[in-house]
Amino acid sequence: MISRIIALVVKELEMLLQDRQSRFILIVPVFLQLAVFPFAATLEVKNNTLAVFNEDTGRESVELIQRFSQAQAFTHLLVLHSEKEMRSVIDNQQALLVLRFPQDFSRDYLAGRPQKMLAILDGRRSNSGQIALGYVQQIVNDYTTEQLGAQLKIAPSTLATRYWFNPNLEYYWHILPCLIAIITSINALIVTALSVAREREQGTLDQLLVSPLTPGMIMVGKLIPAVLVAVVQATIVLVGAIVFYRIPFQGSFLPLYGSMVFYSLALGGFGLLISSVCATQQQAFLGVFSFLMPAILLSGYATPVDNMPVWLQHMNWVNPMLHFIVIVKGVFLKDFSSAALLKSLYPLMVIAFATLGAANWLLRRRLA
Amino acid sequence: MSTSISFRRLRALCQKETRQILRDPSSNLIAFVLPVVMLFIFGYGINLDSNVVNIGLVLEDKSPEARRFADSLFGSPYFVVRTVETREEVKRELTDGRVRGFVVVPIDFSEKLKTATGTAPLLVVADGSEPNTASFVQNYVSGAWNGWLQHRAAERGEKPPVRVAIESRYWFNPAAESRNFLIPGSITIIMTVVGALLTSLVVAREWERGTMEALLASPVTRAELLLSKLLPYYVLGIVSLFLCVAVAVFVMRVPFRGSLLVLWGIGSLFQASSLGLGLLLSTVLRNQFTAAEAALNVAFLPAVMLSGFLFEIRSMPAGMQVVTHLIPARYFVTAMQTLFQAGNVTSVLLSSAAFLTAAGTIFVGLTALKTRRRLE
């Protein structure tokens, strides 16, 4: 039996790697994604443009503007002279934020009267605007504290902040572990779903069925290549993250690779399930896509899972990517304890078991 | 093979293609069901407005002063605070992800607070593996801490320091709801899928099934063949676009301030570029599996990562910003966000339209070129 499965696996791998085009499409995009996405996928605010409309003639506003322009968030400064310019700068997205200092800003400031400055933000980019506004507030606060420092006693308390598992709060430390899960998922799904659909479309499935292979063995033969492709691609991203991006790998490889096998089995299960209800490759591909797109977006890579409504978090339980991202991040950045690992691993096992069981049943029924 | 068009043949081809689309449940799924499902996922699942974060609190010092500070945390609407006995325990909770951060009030907190010269330290630890949430934790704790300081100063009759108040106004989106800019952007992702993914399969399928040779033997011209692949999918895409906009406006209550005519115009240009890209991949690769993989990598993933619908383009490194200019989705995201929230801002829409026209021309042109070469 084993030798028959091996023969099938070899045939599948030959199909996958048959020509340059197919090998290219499995490997090259992984490197491109590894090179591009960690830089692109960031919710930090950097290198933005700040526009200033200063109606004040005093020293205080100039001092503040100088401090803003030194912040990392703002590398460009636009000086405006009218309200009309303010409108056009926001409309055309030339600046993320416009600050307007009123006429008597410095005078009020020196007199100790509370003053107001106006911040106008682009609602089309309200999230970045909010973050940038936080920086502006921080700079203003520091400035006032400094100015009043002579008059004030020492602050009675200090607040020290530490970021564990990612001391400098680098966004790519979060993205790369997520990429391991995302890139792996695409191919594990496509390889399983399309290979059965292709056999069916080309009529070779009938040939397989008249061979001594049972439907269960055919499934295993389709699953093993998918797991292999997934593990190879994940390894490429993992090595890139450690060697090229220099993210310290805290945990150990055995639990990571062990979980990866169950993850690719869960994905393969979904792939086979999709292909068992599809007649053509097009249907299988679109089915894969209908599963993949929500799965990626709800996996926690784009926005934190904690922000989602509770009912969606419950539905999200069937999403293998959600659990695997927790595992990869946990093992990679936090050196997960085995209890914590199991908590995310057992859903993967349940999903793999359920989808593979269902796919097996459906395939048998449709083939018989 | 000539490039002239016979409308009779074109109509027949379009009919055949339309029937193939309508007969296949999967294309209806992707054009009509998936967009609506996706919009709901984007509307509820993709949320940058952090609501409530779980944090832990270790009160090593249980004096009234320490409790007063703790109350400022308990009173914050942004936290669910759980009191944990020891640092060891809370460290485990943070590692396992049960809390996203914790605050420690050290044992000598109130002692140090009493002395005139010493400052009483507090410690905040946030889970850096979730950077967005971690910075929220830091901001909110520091807000609560500031409130506590001011309250304390006021009680002791000290004058609180003068602060410059920043009054903020979000134009187009006064409540700063992330849904209002995420949904217009996400319609772009959906249109990329409908356009590029569906068409990436159609020519490859003809080659794989051998029906392309039958077509070649017929008097069909290159232009007719291309148009018959473009037109039905164009109609499908535009219907799907307006369906998305209708759901966004009437169900998700995202305001739409532009004109529908402009939406149709820009939508058509974007459709041309995604259909063109899909057809090009299909024509060049001639294999459904590789064409599908390529469409995912060339159209879908860049649209998610580099279009600026979620990740701010101006925060990317300069080299990466240049790369984003090659992604048609980028221009459509800008146009959609502008149309929805700002209305018809001519300068923004015109430049987007120009880039989309260029992209569409290049993709369709290249496809035409490749088609000729293969057919001859």
C-alpha cells in the first residue's frame, strides 16, 4: 500500500514541478513577497507631510513648528497662507494633517491663558491621522512641560513602558510570522483543490479509480505534496525572517514544524472539500478564493482579532490561519509554553480531522 | 488574421461566453455573493478602532494611593482590568495572550510618593507581538495616569500645568470611523478579484480543453476574440461594482458624496486594467493552474498589501512607494475613497483616471500583441 501511495506522490510532484513555468510560479513569488511585504505592510506613520497655516507672529508657534518638522512622522513641511490653500491641500491629499495656529497664540501662551490650535485631518485616512495627532500632542506636551519645568516641582511619579517580545515595536516583527502562515496557505489550498479538479476535468480521475488505489489513498497522495510544498515555502520565509530581517527566533523548531504539518493538513482538508464539490478547475479555484480571502483578512494579520465583534470571533474559530498565526508568533517571538501551544494546536487538529473526514465521505459518495 | 470586427460573429461569441458565465455557479458566486459577504467582513471584521483591551494589574502596594491610581485604570472605558497577584502570574498571562499588557504598582510606590525628592515609578508592559494594540495600551495607560496626576494635583491645591489644547476636526469623516475609508478601499480588492481572477482562467481554459484550436480554425478575428472575452466580464464587473456600492451605502451606511456617473467612468477604467491583466496572464501562461497562481500573486496580493487601502503608502520606504505606482488598484483606492467621502475632487479623480487608462491600454495592448503572435 505504501509503495502505491509513494508512486502517486511522485506522480503528483512531477506534475507540480514538470516545467520551468510551474517551478517558477511556486518559488519566485515567495521571494518577492518576502522582499516586499514586510516593508509595505505597516500601520506606523512615517515620512508624512505636515501642513502649517500660521496666523501667529510670535516665537512660540515657530518653535513648535520646528519641533514638529524634526519628528520622524513628518519629513515634509508645507507652509500655507490662506484657508483656500488649506482646503486644497486636504482635498488633494498633499498633507495628512494641517495645523492652524490662531493669531494670538504666542501672546496667550506667554500670558498663561489656555490657547487652542486647530488640527484638520483627512477623514479618508482617519487612522493615520489619529496616530499623527498623537505625535503632535506628545510634542506639544513635552514643550509645555519643558517651558514650565523651572516653575514646577519634579513630577511625583514616572511611567516606564516596556514592550515585550518586540522591544522597539517594529511592525515587521508582527508581519513576518503572519506571512509564514499566509504564503503557505495559498499553495497548500491550490495544490490540493486544483489537482483533483484537474484530474476530473481531464478525465484522468477515472483512470485513477480503476487502479488499485482506494479513494482514501488518492486523498493521501494529494495531501502529501501539498504538505511538502507548504513546508518548503514556510521554511524559505522563516529563514528569511531570521537571517535577512534578523528577528530573533525565541522558541524551538520542533513545535513549529509539528504544528505546520497539522496546519497544512487542515488547509489540505479544506482544499479537498472544495474540490470534492467542484466539477472544473475554475470552480475549484474560485472556491479556494472564496475561502482564502476572508480567511486571510480575518486571520489577525491585518487588524487585531481582539477588535472584531464577539460573534465574528466565534465564527473565526474554523479559520486555521487564525490559530496558526498565534502559534507562529508565539513560538517565534514568545517561546510559547507547551500548554499555550496546545491551546491553539488542538483547534487545528479538530479542523484537519473534520475537513478530511468530510472530504473523504464526499469523495467516496461522488466517485462511487 | 485581420483585425476587423464583424458584429454578427462578435455577438455570437459574446453569447457563448455569457452562457458559460451564467451556467457556472462559481462565477455567480464570485461576482455577486462573495462581494456582499466580503463587504460585511470588511465592515465588521477589519477594524482599526480598538474597542476594549484586556490588561492585567499587579498591585504590590495596596495603599490607598495605589488604589486611587488603580481606580483611574478601572474607570477607563478602554480597558477590562483584571487584578493579578504576582508578576510571575501576569507574565504567563501576557505570554499566552490572555492579556495584551499589564501595569505594575511596585511595593514602594506610596513610600516614594510621600518623599519630596523621589519619584514613584510605575511600570507598563505591553505585548509587542501585536504592535497596534501595544501602542494603544501605552496611550490609554498614559492617559489614565495623566488623569490621576491632575486629579491628585487638584486635590492638593496645586495649579495644574497649562496645556495647549489641540482641537481636531476630521474632514469628510467627522467621527473618524475607520469603516468609512476601509469599505471604499475594500471594494477595490473585490473588483480586482472579479476582474483579474475570473479572466485569468478563460483563455487558458480554451487552450487546455483544445477549444482554442477550434476557434482558430473559424473566421474569428483577434479583435473579436479579445472583445468577446472582455465585454461579458466587463458587464459582470460593473454590475458587481454597483451592487457593492449599494450595499455599502444602504446597508453599511457609508456616505457616498460623488456622482454615480464618475463612479461608472472610473470603475470602467479600473475594470479594463484588471480584465486586461487577467487576460494577459491567461494568454501568456495557457495553463489554468499557473494562471490562477499568477493572478493571485500579481493582482490580489499587491492589491491587499500595496494599494493603500489599509497600509498607508506614504509611510512605506521610498523605493516601495515607487513600486505602488505600478499597481492599478492604488489609483482606484484613491478614487473610491475620494468619491465616497470627499465627492468629485476633479484633480484627484483626473490623475487616477489617467493612470488607470494607461494601465488598461498597456495590459489590453500586450494581450492583443501576445494573441497575434500565438495565433499566427
